[in-house]
Amino acid sequence: MSGKSQQPTFRGDDGSLFAQAPVAAARALIGCLFEWDGCSGWIVEAEAYSEWNDEACHTHVRPSARRFVDEHPPGTAYVYFNYGVHWMTNVVVGDPVTGERGFVLLRALQPESGLAAMRERRGRQPATDLCSGPGKLSQALGIHGGVHGTVFSGTGCRGFLQVRPSNPAVAGLLVAGPRIGISKAVDLPWRFYLKGNAHVSGPRKGR
């Protein structure tokens, strides 16, 4: 993907990027630029989790997650510590028409700027090993539990820059498949990634 100087972007201050059902939002986030704490990267992989009929979603088993969705608008960061090892960066999403809400997990970024800081945090040199997984992504960007509840949309927000739909780097490359690292609702094809992108995580990486 090209840098900001070549790829026109605009900030999603109206929150429309997140005012969608989880699956639609996950698809829409692919190709967006995510900026955080002096670093940025193109989203090349994301997973959707819905509060409707999705046993893998935190709202299905965690009352605290249900309260969080009830009390926070779409565009809010939902960050949790996974298995006591990695911070996982999610964003609350929800369709105001159907009422379907949930989360989108950011699984992988293609680093764009701030690589020196990412390398220092990760203790890794190859760009393809900086953000090629949700735990790596959070570590590289310095995202932790203190970011939980931060708003990614609205005036003065920190976070997402939307890429215009005509972005040629994304067109025709989007692939859907099963989510990774879960034990329930494993057949739902709610993981989206860019085919052939070296920064994607998990099975079929690079295919």
C-alpha cells in the first residue's frame, strides 16, 4: 500500500465507519489507515464478532462486555487481556437500523509510519513481524488496558483514517474465511484479510 501522500484519506468524524453491523464494519475497515501514538498502519486483517447468535463474542458470556456495549457508542475501543499474555484491540460497532451490535478485532496491520518505535516495542526487525497478529499489533502500537474505552470516532478522535472506497490497493483482494483462535462458532466466515499480503496472520498467510 502507498503512503498518505499518495493515497487520499479522510477522518471518519461522523462515526459512520462504525455505525454498521459487525460483519459489514469488519469488511469496511480493511484498507483503512489506523494511527496511534505516533505510529500508523493499514488494516489488512480483521474479524467480526456479533452479539446476535455468536457464541464466540464476549457479549455472549461476559456480563461486563454486554454492559460495555450498552454504555458506549460505536467507535469505542474495547481492549482486553487475552490469556494473560496479549492485549487485544477491538472497536465497538453497531447498526442503528437493525440494532445488531458487536466488535471488530484488529488482527493485522501493514506498518506505514513509526516503525522504529514498533521495532523497539516488539524487539523485532522485519516489518512483516511487527503487526502480523492481534497481540503483536497491540504491542507494536503501545496499546494496553488504559486505552479501553477510548473513542475512535468524533471530533478530535485518535485512531482511524478511512481510505476512499476507490483505493486500488484493496480492490479485488479481500478474502473471507473462518475466524482464528476460537473454539465456538468456528465456521462463521467472519475473518477478512487481503489476499497475498505478507503482513496477514494465521493460516493461509500470504495466499
